[in-house]
Amino acid sequence: MKIRKFAELRAKMNPERRARIDAEVKKALSEMPLNELRSARGLSQKMLAEALHVQQPAIAKLERRADMYISTLRSHIEAMGGSLEILAHFPDGTVKIANFSQV
């Protein structure tokens, strides 16, 4: 069985299929739970715990939560090297909520 590189397989796909796959990948990368985001950034729970000056079990607990303070989420995201913005989406546009920029 010959092993092929993904780039070779992709080159043989029709443009519509490549576009559909690209859109699915983009969506998967734009929406993920905190634990997957941390992992995708190459961080372990222990590494993140050290950056936040907490114990590793606190990171595990935080990643399972469905509800948390914005300041907690912001600290978590910043420890991964990112920044947090709160956006409200409406049919006629998107608005960045500024109340939380100093939290």
C-alpha cells in the first residue's frame, strides 16, 4: 500500500470539495471548548496552571465549567497568549461590548 501525502490528495480534489473542506476546517478551528483550545496551543494543564499560579486540578475544573466570571475566562485566555473580546451578533451587524475591556 502506497502512503500518500495529504497535499497530493488535496491537489486531486475538485475546487468545490476543497472549498467545502476548508470551510469545515475553519469552523472547527474557530469553535472549540477551552480544553481543546489549550491543547491546540500546545499547553498542558500543568503549564497553564503554572502561568496562572494555581494548581492543575483548578485548570481541569475550570475547563469543565459552563459558567464563569469574565475575568476568569480573560485570565485563562491571556495565559494562553490570547486576548478576549465579547461580541454581540445581531441580524443587522456585530457589536463589541466595551464594558468588559477593563475587567
